[in-house]
Amino acid sequence: MNILLADDHAIFRQGLKLLLQQRGNYQVVAEAGSLDQVQALLQQHQIDLLILDYHMPGGESSAVLAWCKQRYSALKVIALTGSASGINLKQLQDAKADAVLLKDCSGPELLNSIAQVMAGRVVVSAEVQQQIDSCSSELTARELQTAQLIYQGLSTSEMAAQLNLSAKTVDKHRENLMRKLEVNNVVQLIHKMQLLKLV
């Protein structure tokens, strides 16, 4: 099984690689340190499983995840995140991740999840599901994606390119986001995102 590891921390990728190499049939054939590398690597290699970190530079993870699932129907994707925000976890679930796991899961738990995912099952840990069930965000997936890209400091045109939307549509999402979170500027928005643990 060919695996692509996508995480912006090299030491985390190295640890995952060591864990996966214990299984003789698991082969890490490519690594990405940013989201913009993921799409190119999927085109260069025959990948069976993508293990994707949520918070990475170079784009918005749930949008990249959704693109991967649409473009490569056989690809399995496990989303790993250090975020315990139910809103973020639900976003990954809505983007059709085959598994949503917290980064503090154990090695055996990850290996078991990989086996289940490759057998065609969807894996969401009890802790993740509890966080998803407890969240009551009125934000749409696009508004959440827009929020993440604003936090990364992208301009409207850069966000439009990342999300394959027009600048006008991005501005509309930004407007809705500000209204729903009851903020008036980017500084307030970032503060509110931190309070809601969206970053």
C-alpha cells in the first residue's frame, strides 16, 4: 500500500514513517510539508492512502481534502488534527474524510484505523464524535474555509484561487462570516476564531 504523508512538521512525519514501516506492506512513497504539494504528489504517484494534517500552510485542509476525494475516488484519506474544536472536526467529516483522528491517538489506534479504512469503513473516534455532536456552528463549510485562509493572511484573490471561487463570492463569504461571528474587522475575527478554537 502506497502512502502519502502530509504534515508541516518533519519530525512528526518521520515518527509516522517509522511506525508505518513496522508493517511490511505499508510504504511511504511521498511526503508533503504544505498543502500545495499534496495535489502535485498525487499526480506523480499512485497513492492508496493520504494521511493529512489539518493545520498546514499552503491552503485550507478541508478544501484540499474534498478536492482529493472528488478527483481520486479510490483514495482513502485519514485526517489527523491537534484541534479539539468540534467545528473543525465536523468540517473534516463533511469533506468526506475516511477517518478523523486526534493527533494524540496511539500508534496501535492509528494502525487499527488504517486497517479499517482500507477495508472500506469510516472511522471517527468516540472523542471526535463527542466534540462534533457538541458543536453548534452556523457557519457553512465555505465560510469556515474562508476564515482559515483569512487567518493565514491570504488576500481575496489568493483565497479565490485556493477555493476555485470568484473574488466576489469570497467577499460574500467574508461578509457572512463577519456577520455571524459578530465582528467588524480582521483583528476581531482572528480573536474570535481563537476563542472558538477554530485555529
